Amino acid sequence: MTKKIIAFGASSSKNSINKQLATYAASQFKNADVEVLDLNEYEMPIFSLDKESENGIPELATDFFNKLGTADLIVISFAEHNGAYSTAFKNIFDWTSRINPKFLQEKQTLLMATSPGPRGGLSVLEIAKNRFPFQGAVIKGSFSLPSFNDNFKTEEGITNKELKSELLEIVESIAL
């Protein structure tokens, strides 16, 4: 039976390296239907209690929440902006968590990050690993890809053998 994977890069960049990594990782699962989300399709006003009380929760937040609900596995690769989530992702997180604080809906989740630098988004990945269980994530693994431009090629995926092996071990350990 084919399982459903929702994958996205937690960035609004049109050429997001995190979207590339999430897409690549999701494609490594066998017997899975992968849907890749673009956060630009979920752009909403900056969250505030005032905006929520005046206008309610945006329909796009409900759409995002419902999309996550269709998944058997959620694959997220986080962009790191000043050591934390990108504003684009944090805003979706804030709005969607108003629908349900456990907006990840007890779904199996693979958390990842990458960056052009040698730490590979480790700061934001640690934040997510500590925070997301409270948001309903059942974390099945985490992976950081350092120095994206040296270790990833669009046509091939991860080019560093050790890092590729590490990700594939995580993928194989997740039972879909």
C-alpha cells in the first residue's frame, strides 16, 4: 500500500536548498506518494492576536493544517535565519498552531536542515527537535547536511558518501 509523504523546505526562497533537501530525502522512500509543498503558497498576514480576533484564522492556515493531516510522514528541512526558523515558516507555524497546538497531528516526522555553512543549520534543527514533540510531531529521525554546495548536486542529490549513507539509514529505519 502506497503511503503519503508531505515534504517541504521551511523557507520562502524560490531556490530553497532546504526544499531541495526535503524533496530528495522524501524521494528516497519506497512505495510512497510524495507531495512537495511551497511555503510561498501559504503566505499570510503576520500573526497577531489582534488580527485573529478581527479576521479569524486565515483559510491558508486551515489548508496547510489539512494538508499535513493527509500525510503518513512529514519531511521538513529547516532554513536557518539568525539561528532560528525562517519568518515565513514561523508565521505558518503560529497561525496553524491556533487551529490545533499539535498541528503536526501525531504524524511521523523527519526533521532536517542544511545551509551553505559547515554547521548545516544545526541551531534551528536543535530548536525544532526540542519544540516539535509539543506540536504533535512523532520524531522518527533528524539529519543535518553541512556545506550544501559542496555536498549536494541537483542531479545526484547528496554527493558525500558518508552523509548519504547516514540519511539512507534514517530513511530505512522509518517504517511507513
